[in-house]
Amino acid sequence: MSHQEIRALESLSAVRRVPQESFGNRDLQAGASPQPSASSRWWKGRITNRKLPPCPRRDQNARISIYDIRRGLGQQVQEFQEKSGPDSSRAAGAESAEFHGKSESFVWQMWTRDLLVSVLVAFFIITFVYQPVRVEGTSMMPELQDQERIFINKFEYHFEPIRRGDVIVFHYPRDPVKSYIKRVIAIPGDDLRIVDGQVYVNGKPLVERYVPPRFQDERSYPDRVLKLGQYFVMGDHRSISSDSRDFGPVSRSLIYGKASFVYWPTSEMGVVR
């Protein structure tokens, strides 16, 4: 190895030792300006006189880790459980059972109340407003068929008068236990007579579109003026109907409802006209 190569290796070793010799831990902590060694004078232009900030010291008591947080929470939970004890758990269970019992009792009270209200409303509707009935017989064909179910309005005639053409339900004059359903033909004060099946009211022929020609008959009825509270009723199927032509006018006290709506069968569902 030549003399020049040996000197170059020595210079390289000196340069590599500069940071270790010039920047010790003691100088950095004190804030002193480091000075280059004699073997590394080329480094002098890179060093300034600026003081480095002191290195902060760690406070061992201030350090908090996740382990410390978990341990603290565990201690708090343990202390709470120790303070609560088995008595507190039993008390909580008793309170839960009591609340559950009160909840069931409240539900039963609500069901009982709703059922009672429903029964009262149904009773009021059936007694004073609407009542389902079944048609028996064919004397009101074609408007009403045998075995059809209808609703009758028991409330309307407390406020509205009975009119000609209304389909009414009444107690049979000769046996009030039975109920009949017929159409009103004449009302109190009307002058009624029937000649060969044609009805005259107050001297004028009555147009009855609800009576098909095949259901008409040729019966007659003498001239009569209806008194107060009397209603003359007839079936739409005139040839087979037993009505006021047989048992006379119907008293207002026997009439208790108006046929309003057919609800069964569904194919015939609709308003009674």
C-alpha cells in the first residue's frame, strides 16, 4: 500500500469519528456548542454557534399506559360490586320481577277495558242503531231474496218520518212475536184503493217500478183513508205476498226499523231500495 493511500485511510477514519467525539450526550444536554477536533478541521464550516434546546426529562410518574387505564377501571368495577353485594342484586331482581308483574297487570287491564268498551258499543249499535236480520220467504222478491242477511236501521225513524217506498220491518199485527218485512205503499192521511192490481193513492195511479210484471196480480182493495199512525204495506211479489190487504194497516208502534243494507251473500251486497 502506498504512502498516499495510508494517509487517505487515516483521514477517512478521523472524519467518521467526528460526530462521536464532538457531539457527546453531555454537550447536547447542557446546550454547549460543539467544536470540531483538530483532525477534522474541514467540518468547522458546517458548525454554527446556535445553541441546541435542552432535552426534556421524562417524568416517570406522569406516564400513563393502556394497562394502567384498564387496571383502574377494573378496580372501580370491583369496588362497585363489593359495595353492591348480593343484597343489591336480589333487590334489583325483585324490582325487575315487580315491574314485570305490573306490566302484565297493566296489559290485562287494557285488554279488559277494550273488551268492555267493545261490548258496550256493540250493544248500543244493535239496540239503538243497526241490527242484523235474516229474510225468510220470497214475498219481497226481486229486491230481497230468501235467506239474505240485511242490516236494519233502528235509529232513523226516531228523527225521520216514514215515507212511501220505504222497506220496513215490523211486528206482525196478529202475532207480535213474529217480524215481517214489507214496503210502505200509503202513509197516514192517504186515500188508498186498489183496482185489479193497480194501486191508486189520493186518486192517482202509483208507479211501482220495483214490481216486475210477472209478480203482479189482479186483486182489489176497497177505498180507504188511513188514520193517524196507520201505514199500508205490501210485498213486491204481489201474487204471493201476505200484507195489509189481508191483515189491514200497520200501526206505527209496531214498526221498529228500516231495511238498509244487504251484507250477505256478497254477490247481492248493496243498499236496499
